[in-house]
Amino acid sequence: MNNPHFSISRRKLIGTATMTGIASSISNSIFAEPISNNILSLHQGQCFLFQGDSITDAGRDKKKQLANQQKAFGSGYAWMAASHLLIGNPELKLTFQNRGISGNKVHQLAARWDKDCIDLKPDILSILIGVNDIWHGLNGRYDGTVKTYENDFIALLDRTRKSLPNTRFIICEPFVLKCGAVNDKWFPEFDHYRESARKVADRFEGIFVPFQSLFDEALKYAPAKHWAGDGVHPSSHGASLMAHFWLKAIQS
């Protein structure tokens, strides 16, 4: 692999300094042009809510779901992104909550939505959902389709908009890497889920975070297992890239 900025051995873990270089290089590629006309402005006292499945859950403490607390956020991209904004903007007194739950599909978000979203009254709602909607179908545990996913997602955001008309949406692109549990059986069906997530973002004038594009670029620097050992759940390196790109997407 030849890269004008740096050289990386695929046999070695990527260090912090190199990760910074990778993030910067991929940013320049993916965000060469704005991906959305919707730029998020930070304001005093805003409440952010992260929602989704195990990728957002990231082992968080569900017994003490306290705002701005690392244990309540887990160790994934949501905490990394939230902590960056908290540290960088202490005067704004921002509030961050995480209500991701491992294994969830869109209809399971809907089943707990009043308690885990509407009642929290988020100003900014970030959702990453979709990988279980296809994964559980492939292993025979769910019979939903891409159309089910899209319709359920639209219904969820329609419901949210009616209750919280001023809430801004951040829709994250579901992603996989071809290793571990992910094989050729996932495709091309999985790409349709990605397309649906983008359609939902456009329909609700949400900010779209292109996570699959991120990891497609990241494969130029290290193999899939480095970023997500089972192809679905990101490593610490993968999560740090996600946090960087979540922040980049909402501020570009």
C-alpha cells in the first residue's frame, strides 16, 4: 500500500498518532464536498440522545442511566463523540444520553420510544439502526424486509416529529465489514438497507453520517478485522473513527 501521507504495516496495531492521520486523510476524501446542507449549531443547554442497537449500546450501564456519565454511555463511538463536545464546550452545559440496546431492530425502538426518547425531549436525536434488521433475518430470527425497515423507520420519525416538532435528526448509515459473521449472503441486500437509511434522512431533512463510506475507505489502511472483528461490532479503533466522522458530519 502506498499513501502519500504515511505508511502502515498491516501486521501492527495502529497507534493514536497514526489513527489521527487516517481520520484526517479519510475526512479529506469523504468530506471533499459537504454531504448535507444541514449543519448543526450548538446552543446553550441542548440535549442530545443517541439511539440504536449494540453498536450504540457499547456495554453501557442500563441500571443507572445518567446523563453525561461514561458508565451510562458504554465505551463506543457515542461516548467518544459526546465527550469531545462536552470537553470542547463546557460553557454550553450540553446534556448527552444513550439509550441504545443490543439486538434492537427498528420496531423494538418503537416499542420503547415513549420512555427512551419522547420523555427525554432531545433537541438532537441520533439514530444508528439496521444491522439487526438484516442479520436476524439471515439467521432465521426475523422475517422483516428492507421495506419493513424503511416503513418502520419513517413511522418512528413521524411519531417523533409529532411529539417533538423541533427535534433535529441525525441518521447514521448502517455498516458492515466483510469478515467474521459477514459474508457474501449479506449482499446486495444490505446495500438496500443503507439506501433506505439515506432516504429516511433526506425525507426528514436530517444529517446523514456515511459510516459505510468511512469503513470502505478505512480498509485501505488496515484489514476489516482491525476495525470490526466480527464484521459488525467496531473495535476501539473502529469506534474512534466513527466518533470522528459523526462529529465531522454534523459540523461540515
